[in-house]
Amino acid sequence: MSKARLINHTPLIVASEAIRTCWQSFDKSDSEDGQCGEKDKELIHRVGNQFKHASTLEHLNYSFYLTISRAVLQELARHRMASLSVKSTRYTLKELKKEEPFSEEDKDRAGKYVVFTENELVNSHIIKALNNLLEVVQSGVANDVSKYCLPEAYKTELTWTCNARALQNFLELRTNKAALWEIRELAMDVYKCLPEEHKYLFEEFIYQPKTEAKS
């Protein structure tokens, strides 16, 4: 299941208009009826990416709905040029109260609340942490105090908005093989759900493994 869904985005023509404002070159635009023409698309790439006048890309904004672990939420928050509206534990931990304790064989049900890894030892401790949280929540402890028992694997949801310049930086760093596996998956999902006509601005920022030279 995809971790990202695009909610809204700025039309490309906004960036081309911003660029042409600098030189007052509106007469050279090939955009019509709010649709960005091929000449203007090339202009955005040339000025924003090749000439590195990346401030012009800040006029393009993208809003996503994300489903991630709280571990990835911490990493996402390090990307400062973005806005986050996050699911509140104060109001949503109550969804856990009606559950029965989870077993290690019960990953489908537990998967509603936590992200599992490929390491079974880690997964077994995620289940234990989830059951500890369940016990505290069902004991009547207030959510604001119960949340101190949240495991890093606990799922959260948020609306995330960033501009194209910040998104390029995010994709460059987080699709890299050195990034945490979950945020790599998130970064690729974010890229895949971008509008097709926008993807050309981001292609060069997607990590590509280096191919070994033939001897």
C-alpha cells in the first residue's frame, strides 16, 4: 500500500510566470489557458535546475497525505522548509482501547497500528511495546500521559506540504541507499504520485546506483 497520496499541487505555469517576471519576457511564453507550454516547461528546468536559480521553484507547492511510523516522522521533521499537520495522539489513541492483546502471529491486526521491519526479533519487541501501550491505555491513563509508551514503530498520519526546491532536496537525500529503508520507500511513493508533467523537474534527484565499469 502506498505511503503517500497527492492532495493538491501548484500548476507549472506559476513557476514560468515567476521566471518571466524577472526579465519581463511574457511575450515569449507559449502557455495558454492556464496550461504550461513546452517552451515554458523547458524554461523552468533550465533556470531552476541547470542555472540553479532554485528560488523560482519555490512557487511550486505540493501537499501530500502520508502514513508513516513515528520514527520516520522524526526524520521528516528535519526537512525544515515544509509544513506538517500531524494526527493527534491525544484524540486518536482511543482507537486502540477496544483491541484485544496482540500475539506475534497477529501481524495483520497489529499492522493497523505499527510498522513492521524485516527483522523478526525487532518485530517481536514491537508487539510487546504495542501490548504495553494497550495495557496503559485500557487502564484509564490519560492519552497525554499514555503516549509516552508509544513505540517508534507506531503509525501516524499527516498532511505534508513543501515547495519544489525543498522536495528536490528531500528526494535527493531520502532516495539514497544510505537513508532509512522506510523513508526511502516513502520518498519513492512521493515521487511516483507527483503529476506526470512535473516529474521531469525531479528525475535527476532520484538516487541511481552507480554501475561498475567493465574491465
